[in-house]
Amino acid sequence: MAVEKEQASGGLKEVGGKIKEAAGKLVGNERLEAEGKLDQAEGKTEKNYGKVKGAVKDQLN
């Protein structure tokens, strides 16, 4: 199964969200922390979409 671009992009967004959340906690910025959590959720969703898309593509081939 090839890695779909959504998987890669979602993984990067998820990691970026973790960094943003940690930075928010470090400086006491609740908004930055919340944005990091949101980015993580979006990244996970995008990554999972890529996995499903890849699995469907593999089944059709």
C-alpha cells in the first residue's frame, strides 16, 4: 500500500499540533494549547482518511 498524501500531511499536522500544544502549556497560553489540540484532531482525521483511501484503492486494484 502506497502512503497517500493525506496520511503524510495529516501526520505532519498532528506532530505540529503536539508541538503547538506543548508550547502553549510551557508559556501558559491556553489559546495556543487549544489550537494545538485542534490541529492534532485534524491531523488524525486527515491521516485516517488517507489510510481508508489507500485501502479502498488497494481493494479496487
